[in-house]
Amino acid sequence: MWSSSWMKSVVFATLLLFTQGGILQFNKFDSIGELENNSGIHSRAKRDTPAASSTCDLGEDLKNILTSKTVSYTFTDDPNQSISLTWTGLNVLALTTEVSIINIKKSLLYKSNDRGKTFKDISSVLEGATIRKISGILTAPLNNKKLIMFGADVMFQISGTSIFISEDSGETFKKVLLSFKCNVGTIQFSPFDENKILLKSDENSLYSSNDFGHTWTWENDFVNSVQWDPKHVGTYYYSLDPKKEPNEDTMEDELYRVEANGEHTLIAKDVHSFVLKDQFILLSVQFCGRNGSRVLYVSKNQGHAWNAAQVPMIGKDEFYSLLDMTEEMIFLHVDTPGDTGHGDIYTSDERGIVYSKSLSRHLYPNGKGVHDFYKVDSIDGTYITSQLSEDNTVHTVITHDKGGKWDKIDNPKSKTCPSTEKECKLQIHNYFSASKMVSLPAYPLSSNNTVGLIIAHGNVGDALSIQTPDVYISRDGGYVWRQPDELSGAHHYGIGDSGGVIFAITYSKLPINIIKYSLDEGRCWYTHNFTTLPGIIVTGLLAEPGNQAKDVTIWGYNPHAAGNPWTVVFIDFKSVMRTACTNGDYEKWDANDGGCILGSQRSYMRRKENTKCSNDKQLDVKASHKLCTCQQSVDYMCDFGYSKKGDSAECTLDNRDESRDICIDGEEKLVTQTYRKIPGDKCTGGDISQTTPRLIAKNCEVFNYTGDGDPTRFPSCYKNVPFPSTGKTTGSNTGLIVFLVLLIIVMGCALGVVVYYKRHSLIRVRYRDLNNADCLLVVDDSILPESGEGHQQEAKQNGRLMAGSSLLGGGDLSLQSPGNLPTSNVNHVTSSDLGRPSAAHRTYHDDSDDDLLMM
């Protein structure tokens, strides 16, 4: 664990909640942390001044115009400590709440019809109700004019949950009293019909609504998971416990498909968990014959047929996680046996069945619900994530070809590293850093409307650092980065006008009154004093979803006034963008310096770097492609049964297929020939060194399922367990019982001896990977864990973020949803976990007695 003095530092006034529909939530905090090199606006006056260059001179007249386009509003007489914000249609709603065990106050609701310049108190529509602090207000993804607010259920409440529905951007509301207490974290809005909703009760009953929550229909009880089909209108899936036990961590669930006509069809049994993404259903199921082990099945036809995915089997304390799916290619994280804090990323073929290892030692702490896998929206095929080094430090890697090759990121030329660093690379901070209380008010940001632009916090060195990071910007999709002096230290930041304006505010414990902005994607920076007050404690920024608006609202509270009232400042940057962009302000930009990526040379139209103008027309950001000749090293990946050894670019036979069971479309065979093209790669021709196709035939019957999708042919693992005879006990049976009792006593004594020596000699139980095939459990007394306190002190002195058992030990876990940090995310998921150990059933600790019992 981190040293206690460092742990006392509390991240304050930070962005707490990203939920569906662009909802943001901020809190006021009484205790604030020490942010290194971040002492407010006064100490940064020099950095706030733009570079003395004629090309960066904005002119005093334009600066004065921006002052006239700045408006502030204060929520007087509002004592609530939490505020949630959302765009609904063209309006902005602000909901303030304060809910705790000992203090429940009525919520207050405000509406702005002028993009956040002024607000009207409309709290009367709540009828004095208290709205939930977390996920209390949700907008429909297909129509954000529609929203639902959920009342807070109080202790000993007998009635169901009260909800407040608006279908006209908050102009009117209707109160509906549900017949059940709802679990808001399970809500699912239909991807096709804005009026259809699925929702579970707090007792795991499933309800559906076809009129946006006005009326509800009971569907089934003891439901563990539910999800809409993203490709078929009106269809959804749910898993149900046939034993009717209130246990969400089961391996005996049944999976049902519900058609638009209301018909429920059983499509799978022995289900642990499932997830849908585009046309794929991924299913984690119990594997008969191995206690707690699971295998992954894939269906592309709504569960009518299942195929076993060719990825490693996992144990009951491990998990699969669907990181991303694009262009019929799945990024799948497979947890490594043991509490290692890492696993492997596999990428699939277009069927989702055959997988190749893309990245080893991918950082994903077991049970923590935290990873750094990030899809760059501003350019195709680019992903950023964190990898665990052999010394348990964490470093950043990036891929530009959908996982075909991962590289570390070169540091900006203007940034140098201390001589103590092993290498000088750029490290990108994301959710893992936030989970370790690094000062991180904003996560990596990109948008499909801003070609090539990425903004992120980072540091230079050989690993992620616990020190306060700086802001880095790339405008070419992550190849080259710059670190503006004006953005040293942690910042809130955002993008407007499709990249025409970038704005940022220093993340500080002191009141702030300066916003920084750039009109040329980060080359020149200017400052604007946005308030006549000495400053406000800034909690975050809110811009209209889509990164195309030219205005922004700054949210915070005034520490100088009684009650620390919430304050919002509206700024319209269009006034300083001079004129609307013309055709001459745009250029054709060749991604990857004109090189081939995923089989084509990609070109985009985007605004010239030094141009300051407003994107008043919709810019077409789709890429134009010029096909390339196929190259084996960049356009192909290893086929099933082949892998790359070390740094070699060649795929060689690894004989893993000899221990795998192949079952595809009901046939016991698979054709493989060294290389296969990366899904979505557009190259043509080329000289590819393929070997003669090999036919692999194995036994399908070892799996629970066959290719016809008939669940009645899939015998339950649990029903196949033999039970004792109900007849009289014979002498031989008595002898067997005596033998078993003696055996249990002997094994218990032996186990006690092992546990004793384990605790006193600090033997670590570890898993050793045998050529990526089956894993052998070994007890190795040559690995002695370091002293916890000394190890943490060393980590702090080195200024590096460490991962693994030394950081992740102790305490019970709170299970995170697929939405990743900082809290549950209902629909806008970044990953989906299949089989994460439940907090209620497992405590995260390395070298545990549970590991011994599993042997």
C-alpha cells in the first residue's frame, strides 16, 4: 500500500461521474489535497501569457469582445453539496442533491433555456422529493429531450420508487410511482425505440416499459443480467437463475432471448455471464470436469448456434473482458491465472472465434474494474493502454493498426527525462492513475469530429509517475505529441467547434479566475479572466455533447460567499474566431505521414494548423482510402496455432492446437495456414509466405454445447454430479465412509502444516505460463515478497506507479460495473466484463489460503 502520509492527500473538486446522455456530476469537498506544483493562478502568471509572437497575437479588441460574451450565474440559497448537469434538447438542467445516511435534503432543480447563461428554479415539479445522488437523472440516448429522474429510496420505505418523467426537455414533468424499488444501475434504453426501457428491481425482478416509463410490465424474477440486442429491433436477452436463489455470482444461469413479439426462448445453460456487442454474443460458461473453470462461446446469429472461442480457459477467480469491437474484430482481455494484476489482449478474426495474442501483460487489476484501454475516436485503428513491466511498474503503449503492433510513445522533443530513467517515453494517465489518487481531473479526450486530435495527461520517463501530470496534445493521431508550457500541471480541458477551440483550466486547490484557450489546436494559447470575483473553486467544464459547440460553461462554487454557493460561468468563443472558415482554410491531411495503415493510405480534410476561423458548416471527416499492396509484417497476424516468438516478426508453429478442442459450426475441424489478414485491412495483392493449409480436427463433445444451438442437448454440469444411493448402507459403503473420513483428517493435518510453513516462510504461490498453453500451478520458495512498507516507500521515492499484489492487497472490493471508473455507467460502456469475481464472495489478496484450497 502507499505510505499513509501520501494516502491522506484527498483529490478534491474533481469530476466524479460520467453517465449516459452526457450527464456530469460534481461535488463540493471540505478536505482538499496538496497538489504538487499547482498553487493557483498567481504562481502561474508567466505561463498564462501567450508566447511573444506576431502569429500568436490575438489583439486586445478581440479579448475585450470575449469579456462581453462572458456571463456568470450564482445559485443562491442552495445548500446542497452535489450537482448533476445534463443537456436535454437545447436546454441545460442542473439538479442539486445531498443524500447521506444522516442527512437527506430535498433536491432542487434548475433549467436554462439560453445554454447556461441564466437558470430558473423549477424545483416545484419535484413535489419536495429527494432525487438520487448517483444516476438520479438520465436522458434517453436516442432523444435527449426525454429524461427520467429517480427518487431516493429511504430506509424502511414500503412503497416503490418515485420517478419523474419529462419528454419536452424539462418543460413539463409527470410523477410516476413504481410498484417496485428499482435498481437504477441496471437500466437499459433500447437502441432502436426511444420509448422502450428495461429495468431490474432491487430484488432482481425484470420489468419492461414501452412508453418511456409511464407504465411497466413484469417479465421475470431472479434475473441477473439483461441487455438489448444492438442489431435486431425489439429483441433483448437476460440470464436467469433456475434455482431461484438471490445470487448474482452463479455458474448455473440460463440465457433467454426475448423476441419483439414477447416470446421467451432458452438459448444457453450453465451461464456465468454474457455480453452483446454489435452482431456478437459472448458467453462465459461453466466447463464440465474442471471445478469453477469457464470457456468462452461466441454466436453471430442471436444464439441459434454457438462456437467455442479459441482463447485460454479461465478459472473461477479469473475473467474475460470485452474491451472493444470494431469492424467485426474483437479486443478481448483474458485474465492471467493468479492475482497478477494483468492478463493478455487477444484479437479475433471476423467470426469472433479464432483469436491471436496481441499484447501480453496488459494492466487490468483483478476485481478492480480498472483498465487504461482507450479507443482513439479521432482516427481509425488507434488504441492506447497500459502494460505491466517486469519490475511491476506501468508504462504506456499505443497501436495504430488495431493491435497488430504495439509501441511505446516517443517523448516530445521539448521534454527531457532525468538521467535516472531507463528510457525517455511519454506515459499517458487514465483510470488506473485515478484509482491511485493521482491528480487527474480529465481523462484522454478525442472525438470523431476532430480528426487526429488527442488530449491527455501524461509524464515523461520509463513509467507512469505518481507526481502531478502535465497536459499533452497530439494532432496526428498519437504519433507526435507536444506539451505546451501553458498546460503544465493538471487541468480540466475540453474541445469545441470540432477542434477550432481547445479550452483548459488549471486544477487547483485555490480559487481560479483564468481560463486558457487555443484557436489552432494547441500551438498558441491565450488567457481570459472569466469572473470579477477573486476566483471560484472550479469543479469541471460542461460543453454540448459532440465537441462541436463554440461555447462552454465553467462550474464551481464560490468559497468567499456564505454557504459556498454553486456558480456557473458561460463563455462564447465564437466572438474571437474572427470569420467563418472557407475552403481555403482546409487542407488534405495524410495520416501516418502518407504511409499505409490497415492496407490503405488514409486522407482527411481538416482545418489548417495556423488558421483561426469558425467551423460554421458541417465538416466531412470521413477518410478517403488509396489501397496498398499487402505486406506480411503489417497487414497480417498469426493464424491459429502460430505465434511470434520474442521480438521476431515471423509467425511460427507453437503446437498449442494439439491441446485445444475445435468446434466451429458443429464441425470438428479448423483450417489454419500461418497468417491471416487483420479484419478490416483493405490491402490487395502482395507476396505472403503462407504455409500449406493445415486441417485441425478435434473433439467437440468435451464442450457443453454443439453447433445447433439446442440447449436441451447441453447437459448441466451440476445435474451430472452423482449422488449417494438412497438404499441401505452396506458394509463396503461403511468402510468407504470410514476411509474417506480418515483421508479428510490426514489432508486437513497436511493442509495445516502447509499453511503454517507458508505463513512463516513467506512462500508465494504463483502461476507459470507454459508456452501459452495450459498453466501449471507451482509453489516456489525462491520468490520471497519484499517488505510491504519498504516496497511502497521505494515506489514513492522513485515516483512511479506500481501494479500487482503490492498495490492491490487488503480489504474487500466493491464491484465496478463495465462502465469503468469512477462509478457505474449504465449504457455508455468502455468495456464489458465476463466473469469478474464478485465483491461479496471474494477478497483481493495475493498468497491466499483460497489459492491453496483451489489446488
